[in-house]
Amino acid sequence: YGRHSSLLLQGITLLHTAPTLTGDGTDVGSAIFGMSKSKTLLVNATVSSTSGLGIWCVQQAAVEATGACVRDCGRSGFALFGQSSASLDGCEVARCAIHGACSRGQSRLTLHGCRVHGCGRRGVYTYQG
């Protein structure tokens, strides 16, 4: 991946349990936060955040997920902003309080053979593109 940071999570479960003091999770952050040109690879991994976002990407950060499950997030499962991107293949996004996946601005979200269910306001939400 060149000179940029990369993270590989394979076959693990990541549970983010930071408490919220505001009551709405806006002060909590996320289980995984990507920024700049970082790249995160999720392979058969499970990610959840009791009060916050599951995976939050800004700037040009990228996520590639295969067979992953993002569930039970207090806010959204995936939140993409700026020129970030996420490509999900055979993944499950479930029981996220606000959106399963949210893509804003010039971000790019791709889902192939995924299951999105039981999410609050919207399963998949794109806006301000």
C-alpha cells in the first residue's frame, strides 16, 4: 500500500464499548477510524460499537470488506465522508441504530452480495453527492 497506513483484521471480533456522555453517541467516535489515505481490510471479521459508529472514514481512507459483519452499532455501521470509499463483498450490516451505511459528499460505497437489515432510519443512505 505504499507509504500509507494499512490495517488487516481477519477472523476477529472487535467490540467498541466506549460510553456516551451526551446520550446520542456523538461524543464516542467509532470502533475503526480511517483517515488520510489509510486502507483497512476486513476479512471474516465482526465489528460493533455499543454507542458509536462501526467504521468511520474521512478524507481518502478506504475500506475493503469480505465476509465481514458490522452490527449492533449505536449510530451507523459505516460512515463515509470526503473522498473515502468502502467496498463490501458478501457482508452483513445489521441492527445499526441510525443507518447501516451512510455515504456523503464524494465518497464511494459499493455493496456486492450483502445483506443489510434491521437498521434504524435507513439501510443505505447517500447524500450531498
